[in-house]
Amino acid sequence: MQININNKSFSAQEGETVLDVAKRNGIYIPTLCYHVKTGQAAKCRACVVAVEGMRGYQTACNLSVREGMNINTEGKEVKEAQRMVVDLMLSSGYHNCLACDRSGSCELQDACYHLGIEKTTFSDHPTGRKDESSEFIVIDYDKCIKCGRCVAACNHSVVNEVLGFGFRGLETTIMCDDDIPMGDSTCVQCGECVQLCPTGALTDKKSRGKGRFLEFEKVDTTCPYCGVGCQLTLHVDRAKNKVVRVTGREVWPNNGMLCVKGRYGFEFHDSPKRLQYPMIKKNGKHERATWDEALDLIAEKIKTTVAKHGPDVFSALGSGRITNENNYAVQKFTRAVIKTNNVDHCARTCHAPTVAGLAHAFGSGAATNSIDEILETDLIFVIGSNMTEAHPVASYYVKRAAQNGSKLIVCDPRRVDIAHWSDLYVPLRVGTDVPFLNGLMNEILKNGWQDEEFMKNNTENPEDIKKWIQDYPVEKASEISGVPVEQMKQVAKMLGEAKKVSVIYCLGITEHTTGTDNVKTIANLQMILGHLGKRGCGVNPLRGQNNVQGACDMGALPNVFHNYQSCMDEKAILKIEKDWGVTGLSRTEGYKLPTMLHKATQGETKILFCVGDNTVQTEPNTAKTIKEVESLEFLVVVDIFPNMTTEYADVILPDVCFNEDDGTYSNLDRRVQFLRKAVDHPGEAKPTWWIMQELGKRLGVDLKFTSANATWEDMRRSGTIMGGITYERIQHLGLQWPCPTVQHPGTPILHMNGKFTRGKGLFSHTNYRTQAELPDKDYPFILSTGRRLWHYHTGTQTRNSVGLENIFPEELLEISPVDAKKMKVKTGDMVKATSRRGTITLKAWVTDRSPEGVTWCAFHFREAHANVLTIDAYDDVTETPEYKACAIKIEKVREGVEVVNRGFRQARP
């Protein structure tokens, strides 16, 4: 349709507002309450316009366009009306632009400039009322214009439901929860309210007084925390070589939204604890060395050891935290220079069952759909995922979908926070996912809710699954899983009748001795329902780290080259040999991470080259891991911080971190995204690709790594699913693989129209097996482990970023109220948790999040980390450890002060 604005004709679309059309065509209309993410508001009235044939002035932000509309935004009377509204807003508070951090990026200031307001008509005295109780956010009530953007953002964008309006009339104010300070509220410090605030009412405490927005260089990049892959803008003080603030880019996958770590956990790059130069252990102490000294020593040790014992005594670890380029460099060095396939990374400890299970069922071991499609589904089935803490931005989409009418089922032994928004919370017993899911499928088939046509046309063995799940009627599944029969039937009915189902899972599924079977069973469920290969559906694992998907894609695995080309397939081997210009690549599958370590005690792994993997703290049964690491003849660690693993290293090499080199990460929906250098690295730190190139040269092989881009191009040349992804194509937005050619647009949805990567889908026969270690009279509790909102992995990034540790300064053992009462333990008491492998001492947190008989803690804090207790029992396919279940006993050590840790606030009743 056509509309006229200020006597000029513009095209418009059905459903657009006058403001939409004006903004798209560069016509300025002041607006302070409207934001594209929070939708129509019409609260501030600053956007009033005149419309021919309509009485009075209309608000452009919620006025829908109609064919032939004549709109005036520039007339004298219209401008005067806009000016009056903005003048009143300016007068209603204390807006001192000379002292405000938001000067230069304030929308109220912009409106005043455009409308020619030089001073307020009225005056108001500042109250001085501020809320500075929060660790990261300051509320200045004198600058609040009550536009409601922050309330809409909190309640409808990130759906944390903390901010709201309180009181009435002139006393109306923004408040947190039931009018308590932000620091004491359920606020999770995501900062969305700060990003959307049009004035200086909400600001970042960290950047206060460090400069205004216009003073800093802005560098777009990718978040270095979880696998969502949020897009960031780093605001860099170039003179001081520091990141001052972080804002979210309003593009996919996060659309501007961030979590507390992504927005406020950025200073670690500038920590004085960073590794800055190579070190060699001499007489039991690490001493500074030159790069030549360190690299010469490593190369000589590799050369002599491999010559004497063969290539398989060497093993290397890439990482889910380093770039694609660096992971590719590690695997190419290991295979092309050493001639072994002994390369792995930390996916072994988390999502290896995803890769194995989904590849077996579908032919591709990755998420089938995109994050944003969550908003289009009818039913979201979340199982084994504490997403509000481990993947907060993904949880925003889930909560928003639930708010907009999608059904949400949450299945987890622990009452995780996302259950607060669910239609149905299902507390199954630890380790009973297979019988629970099989029971659901039995009920679905019994009632004819399956997609028979999809099963017949798109799967190999539909009759097999019908036979196999006959062993799991809901009554039997209920008895094993602890889920009441009626609730199981309710879940099955909801799944069976929904038109679109998206299954989302995480480590509660994979970190079991039955991890691969768990994943296969989820795949079975979605193939029975036919919810694959279409929007708003699929099987969508939440990858835990910023580049754990990419490390797999790059071939940091013992059975595949980059892009999942089998290292036992002769055709693939010959292709890679030709491209790399080498011969003699190994035809034998390499060692998985646990096997690498185990073989060290047998003298069969002599050298471990470890990049970005704090193995000693992350592997189960820490005492055993230390023994294995101590059995190595030579350990090289490449990292950005000293950690529990560097203590055992013979050589330590300083790496660069996420904002100190270009590169790429691959996020959880297979999106390859660009990473830009924003600051200079500290000291003599070097990127891993450079280290591998220098070692390769010393061992007689030129790996041809001259830059991050050259390394990527080296991978792309022999790649398959990423062959069409270039740095130039992903400068603004990432591309999702498969993307085989430079003309290909990328693939948001895998297995479209039921055409699986492997041809047809394959059902698997899965049966219930108990966890490796069950509770007994000596060790009566189950311990499960995971991640806290405020921290990440082994804490090297978050514990070196100001503020996060202040919120959650130590690990706690979650104990149910029933168990705590029996032991006479209260929150804050010191307790000793002991398994058959070790003991840690920490404070108790009595909470109904954990059911009776189940305890929980994280592994972020080396002072009391869970892996001292966890069992070295593994999934029989992937060797992924069973972090989610081991047996412990608890003893009260001493009384403690009843504490209400500010970090508790993410837990809702």
C-alpha cells in the first residue's frame, strides 16, 4: 500500500505502524517508550503526529497504516505538541547531561536536540534517590521518565519478571519485586533494562565514570561463554587497551539480549593473573623462558619420544573455548606432523553422546533447528537442562514462547528455575530418562498419536520401535522413573496432540553412563512424532561452551577429520593427504580423553599437549586424574590463566583470549560466527595456530598457518559442510552449516522434509540400565553436578571478572529440607561431603530445588569442587563420565551463620 508522510509517498506493508514506515525511510519522530523488542506502548506520547481525517494527534508507534493515509510529522503545531511532551519529561526529573554517562547515547537528549529544547520550561529539584545495591546496575530515579521500557524488557523480552510499576499518579515509580532494593531482589543482572533504557536512569555500574559511549571504539564480536553464541559489541578504551563496557547486538541469535556473564564478565582479559610468557619447569618450579627455548624443548622432546616409542604415545587436547582455527591447528598438527589420531577435547565430558547418538539416528550429530524457532513451536519439551543458569539467553526464548501461549513441559530431577514458567513440571528420578521416554512412546503409540506416515516414509525400521517399546508400558516406566502414571499419560497426550514439538536437552541427558542411549531415545521420540525437518520442531541440544560445537566441527575428535570426514575412510584420508601435502596419515581411530589419561599410567601415553583444557579440575575422580597426569613423561599446557592443570606442566605457553585475535566460533545451532580482535594481548601471549605452526616447522612440516584467516582457508579448502563459509560472508551475521559453496545461503533446519543426512532415520533399541553407583547405607545420597548462573566452567574467566564472585563467592551443597532436617543442618552450616573417591568441605544450602535423597553442587571453585567426589564411570560408546550421579555421605562439621547469599536469588519458589 502507499501512504503519504509530509507530502511524500512511501510504500508500507499490512501490519506496519506509521513509526515503522517513518523509521525505515529516515524520518525522525521522537519516541521514548517504544522499542522494536518491547513492542507498541503509546505511554510517553512523544511520537504524536497529525493524520488527515482523524481528530486530535495520534501516537505513531501504535497507529497502523492504511492505504492513502496522509500524515504530518513536521507541522508547527505537531512539533509544538511533541516539544511539550518531551519538555514535561525533561522537567520531571534531574537530567544533568554534563555529568551523565549516557550523554551522547541518550534518546531523551536526542529528542531535545531534534526539537530545539535548550532548557526546561519547568524545574524540579533532584531527590538524590538512587538504588546502588546491585552489583552491576545503578538506578537513578531522578532520570527516570517512566516510559516503561525497562518493565516491558524485563517482563516480555527476557521474561525475568522482576521490574514493575508501583504506586500511582505522581508517585508512580519503577520497583523490583515487592518494592525491595535490586540487589536483594530476584534480578539476575542480565542488563536488558540498561540496554533499553532511553535515558541515564539505568546504567552499568562497571563503566560509570570511565567515559561516555562516543569516546570508545566499538568492536563487534561473539560471546566467550556458553554455546548460544550471543553477538556483542565491545566498547574499547584504545588508549588503555581495555574493554570498558559490553552491549548486545540486536541481531540473531540473541537479538541484543545477554546474560550476566556475557554483559559483565569481561575483565578477565585484563587480569594481572594472565599468563604472559612461556615457562619451563626446572627443579620443580616454573621459570620464565623465551619462546624459542620453550618451543625447541617441546619439539625435541616430541621428536625423540615419538622416534623411540611411535606416534601413539603423543596425545593432544583441543578445547571448546578456543576458536575453530585453533582447534583445526591442533588436530592438523597431531595428524599431519605426529601421524596419530590421538586428539580430543572437552566435548568428551559433555556432549559426545549428542554427537554419537544423533549421528547414529539422523546422520548428523548437531542441533536440527535454530534458536529463534522456539518462538514458533506449540510445545517445548525441556529435559535435563538447567537453562536459566547454563544457557540464559536460550531460556529467554523459551519463557517468551510460554508467555505467548506455547505449552512448556520441564522434566528434571531437580526443580530447576525454568520450571517456574512451565505448564507441567515432571520430577523424574536421576538416571531414568530411557524408561521414562520409552513409556511416553508406548502411550503415544497406544493412542495412535504417532505420525505413521512420517515413520513409514522417512525411517528405516518403524516396526522395530513399535516392538521394542512394548516392554515399557507407562505403569512400568512410572515405577522406575517415579513419575505418576497419570502424569506420564498427560505428558504423552500433550506431546501426541501438539502440531509442533521442540525437544531441548542438555547435560542432564548426556552425562550418564547411558548418555548415548538417552540421546538415541530422544531421537526415537521425535521420529515417532514426525517433528523433524520443519520449523519450530526438532532435537535441539544446548551445547555447553562457546565453541564446543566448533571443536567437533574442526575435527578435534579421535575418529574424524574436520567437517566429520572419517579418519578411517580411505577416500577421505587420501583426499586430506593430498590437500595437506603429507603421506602416512594414521588409519586407526585415536584415543578418547579418558583413555589418553588411563594409558599414561600404563606408560602408553607419554606426552600430552593440552590446549585450553583444565583437565585436572574437569575430569571425574580428581585423585585418579592427578595420578594419571603425574604419570606422563611430558605435559605441555597452553592456556590464558594458571590453573590446577598448569601446576603439573613441564612447559606452560601463554595463549590469547577471545578478544585478542580474529577467528570464529560455531554456536549451538551450527552458526559459524566471527570473532574480532579488540585489544592487544598481554606480554608475549600467542595464538594456538602460531604455536602449532612453529612446532610444525621445528619438526619438519610447514602447516601453512600465517594468520587466523589463512588457517580457516586451509580448513575450508578440504572441508565439506563449511566449504562455502568465508570470513567475508560472516562479517555481519553468521552462517549455519551445511554451507558447501560460497553461493549457498546456509542451512537453518537440518533434515528438511524428512530427508535425513544418512538417508532415512534409524530407530535404536534402548533399555533401562541403572547408574554406575547407587546410594546405600554408607553413602545414602546421590550427588549431581552442574553449572551456576554466575560462573562458568572452572572459574578462570568469571572469577577473574569483577563482581561475579562477589555475588556467588563460594560453592554450596544443595540439600533438600527433608534431608537437612534429619541431619539438623541449616543453610550456612559447614558440611563434609564424602564419596568413595574423596572429600570436600563446603557450606550447605537447604533448598527444595533438590528432592529428598539428592544433593547438588558445581565444579567452578577449586577450593571445593565436585569432581573430587564424582565417579570415573563412563558411557560405553563415548566415554563421557557420569557427572550426574554418584553416591556420597554428608556430615555436619560445624554450625554456621544463617546466610542468605545474594546468588540464591535465581532460585524461585
